[in-house]
Amino acid sequence: MPLTDAACKGARPKDKLYRRADGGGLYLEVTPSGGRYWRLKYRFLGKEKRLACGVYPETSLAEAREKRAVAKKMLADGIDPSSAKQDRRQLAEINAANTFEAVAREWHERNREKWTPNYSQDILHRLEMDIFPVIGQRPVADISPLIVLNALKKIENRGAGEMARRAGQYCGQIFRYAVVTGRAERNPTTDLKGALKPVRHGHFSSIEPEDLPEFLNALGRNDARLYILTRLAIRLMLLTCSATNRVREQRQSG
């Protein structure tokens, strides 16, 4: 006789473990400690097996029956529900360990020796500021071109088109590394060609004296998310009125 909600609620613990059947292999297992567990008994390739279907009342009678229906469909298709559940768990564990940030940091560590210290730090800084907060915790294998584009658009929309372009290049290299190391099947950045506005290089407008206070305030707030050495260099130029080339020569020689 099929179970009812009242029968499930009234299943009290006894001295020994017992079961209350719902039919079709589904039953409620009640332990002496008071635990109530849904189990599905089935046969696959001639072997009797059991599938855990949840804990009552977190998993209701109706939900347990839905899980039974799904398992029966899988059996009809020649799939072992227990093996499929293990595969899903393993995939979830792999995805949790291979987030975009985890793969990006691994990529960065493997390549930093071929970069100058400043360039290496700048790449990581850009990723930490602009990319990790948006897609860092997503499984690298599940990130679509649109998700990457949205992250890059956030950078572009604050007027940092060149930074957005470079961030896209970094992401592309990280995804390629994910592909060759078996963490992703494709590089979604290959579909983003032409998606960002073209960067127009040219002479930048000068700052009028009356605009300097607001410029210094913006520099202090770091609205453009500049690397700290860049901000310090700008302040040095303002304090010394040095030409850009002269500051660059001093940094290189020092």
C-alpha cells in the first residue's frame, strides 16, 4: 500500500531499524536514532542495488517519488542511477576545485618567471580588480562567451577600453591553458572578436589648472583602478613637473 504524508510523519523510531514501502522499490527507512531516509531498491545488470533519495522531511514524499521516476527512466535507458549520481558528484567536486580564479592563479604562477616582476604583478592586479570579482568563482568549464563579455563590458563602460582589451587577452590565455590541461573544452574568448569598441590611440587632452583638484581626488579614489606604481609616478610628475620620458628614464635607471 502506498505511503501517505501522515504515515511518513507518524513513522517513529523503534528499537530496530525498519522500513515502510511506497511501491516501485521506494521505501522510507527509519533508524533507532530517529533518522528517516528515502531509499530506492532496484536491479541493474542482474545485481540488486540501492539509491539514496534524500532525508525526510527535507525531501518530501512527492519529491522522493519524482526521484524514483527519474531513476526508473534512467534504468529504462540502460543507465545505472547510482553510477550517474557518483559521476555528478565527482563533476561537481571537479568544478568546485577548478574555478576560473583557481585556474588563472595556476596559469599566472606557471608563467611569472618569464615576465618581469612589475609586469607579473600588474597582470595579477588587473585580474583581481576586474575579472575575479565577476567570474572568479565560476567553474572554468561552464563560462560562456556572454559571461566573459559582461565582465569586459564593466571595464569598458568606465572608460577603460584599453584595459578591457588587455583583460580579454589575459582571459584568452587562461582559457587556452584550461583547455590544454583538461579543465575546459573550449576557449570562449574566441567568439568575442569585435565585441568591444575599438581602442583609438592618440594624444590625450591636457588638464586645465582648475581641473587639478578633481583630478587629484579621482586619483586618490583610484576611479580608474590604476596600478599603485602608476599612481605614484603620476604624483611624482605633478610634484616635479618632469616630462614623461624623463620619469621613465629615472624609473628604468633606478
